[in-house]
Amino acid sequence: MEKSFLFILILAFAFGCKKKKDVNVETVLKNYSNSLSELKKAEYKIQQIDTFTSGNVWNNKGQAIIEREKTDSLFGFYFFGERYDIKKQYIYDGNNEFRIDIEKKNFKIREPGIGFLGSPGGQMISKNLIFPDTIYKSVQLTEHQTSYELKYLYEDNPTLQVINHYKIIELDKKTFIPKKITNSYERLGEKASQTSIITDLKINSDVLKTIEEIKIKLQDFEIVVNKPDTGNHLIGMELPKLKLANLFDQEKLIFINKGKIVLLDFWEVWCSPCIKSLPEVEKINEKYGDKIDVFGIVTDNIEKAEDFARLKQLSFINLIGNKVFKKELKVRGVPKYFLIDKEGFIRKEYIGFSTEIQKDIELMIAE
């Protein structure tokens, strides 16, 4: 009897070892990818915890519906998103952005843009429920009782000054669909992270609402007509007199004089698009530096901005701006650029870096 029992234990142990050996990172990654490829619709509740490099923390809850749409060139899916702390809902249907005010019972329609994912409703969208990560340095697997944990490690990004970047995706063991996602990185010595906790998940046929059905309910709401964009009132006007402190020597005030073409670049160290475009601005300064003056202007995190500018050996002058100055020039977001002619008049404004900047500089030089 004892020998039989011992034999059974050995078999159980051997089977258990064999079973555990079959669970490897390649298998889990494949099952995860297959599960997402079969996911056409998802409805869920979410808690989103964002910890910024500044130390600020956002802890928001909401709900969302995602509908996969392969023909959509912007996101690859349509979505409905709502953050509970504000009485607004957000819809993207492939053609328009809908910004819905529940309390006022009205909504606005805008042309869609990639920035819509930064709206309160867009913040409730977890792209890892639709697309698995495909570009990473390595991935590690940890098995828990009810879940698999994938830890993706990424290459450092010298351009954005991002290091120690990793993402942990906790997959449900039965469905291989994420239930918790943590994305963490360091920039200029400060840590930042984003954690998404997904609950009450429904997929495919279990999703009873559709985005089209939600849109139909808007027929009881009033449409708010967008006011025509009159553009920046400063375009064509003389640049306000500016005397700003040098980023590297705050006691040294610099006055932006007439007589040369001037390019102003508003950037911040926390702004990834700003950081990406700085090398392009540097190229412009190196190529046309004898004919134009290039000034970078930063307002936040002055010490880190100074460290970053030194690290990148920026050759153009960087100045310290302020909120009043940014308001006067209608700088509501960064990166933003202004091109000023030799007489001191603002000729062009660019929201985000554009190759048009260099073309316009060459045209102004040729005048």
C-alpha cells in the first residue's frame, strides 16, 4: 500500500513538473496575442492612477467601451469613455469627436485627432486591451495562482531622456486578457508611472451597448456650434517687447531685438513632443544661425530644463518665460513656435513642430 501511494506521489510530482515546464513566456505571449485578436468589443470599468515626475498623483475612475475597427487609420478602434469625477462623456466614431456635457445636455462635435486620447474620456481607454506590445528589449514571466504577469523591459531612450522603462501586464489565467497594467519609467532622475486596474470586463457578445446606440441618445441633446477660429490676434502685429532671463544665467536679461529673423520655440522638459523636436530646432540654428536668432523659452521645472539643455548641448539661447507672457502670446500648449520677421512683426505661428518652419525661414531670408 505504501509503495502504491509513493508511486502515485511520484507520478503526480512528475506530471506537475511537466505541466509547469509547458508554461513559458512564449506560450503566454502567444495566448495573449490570440485572445486580443479575437476581441472585437470590450466594456469595462477602470481605475487609473497616474504618478507624474513632479510628484503629483491623479487617481481617477471611469468606464469605457472599445470597438475594434481595422479600417480606422487614427486609432484602429472606436471608443466611448467617461470619467466619473466630471459630468462629461467622450465618443470617437471614426469620423468625429463628440464631447458630451451630461448636466447641460449638450455636445460639441470636432474633427478627430490623436490628442483625443488625452481627453478625460480618452484617459479611460486601455490600448493594451486591443493591441499587445510588439517592440521591447525583453519580457519576463511570473506565474501566480490566478494570473500570469508579463514584465516588458524597454531600451533607454536618450532623445526623451527616459531610462528604466518597464511595463507589467497582469493577465487573467483563463482569458489571457489584461486586468492590471503598470507602466513605469524615469526621466531626469524622477520616476513616473501609470497603473490601470480593469474590472467588470465584458467582451464581444456580452457587450450589450454599442457606440452607435449611445450616439442615438444625443438626439435629445443640443448641439453646441463651434465658434470660428479667428486665429492668434498677434499674427501680423509687432512682437511685444521681451526681456527675459537667460536659462543658464538668470541675472542676465536678454532683449529680443529687431534686425534679424527670430524663431521662438516654447518647450517644457515634461513635454515629449517638445523634446523630440529640439534636435530639429538645433539643426535650424546650426544651418541659419548667422541669419536668424533662435530662442527656446521654458516656464516650468527650470532647474531640470537647464540640466537637460546642458546635457543636449543646445547651441541656441534658452530663456525663462512666465505665465503672463505665455498668456499674452496665446501659448496654451507646447511645443509652439513663432516666426518673426526682421522688422519685428509676427509672421507665422506653428502648433507642434513642422517642416514648414524651415521652408518659411528660407522664404523670409530670400525676401
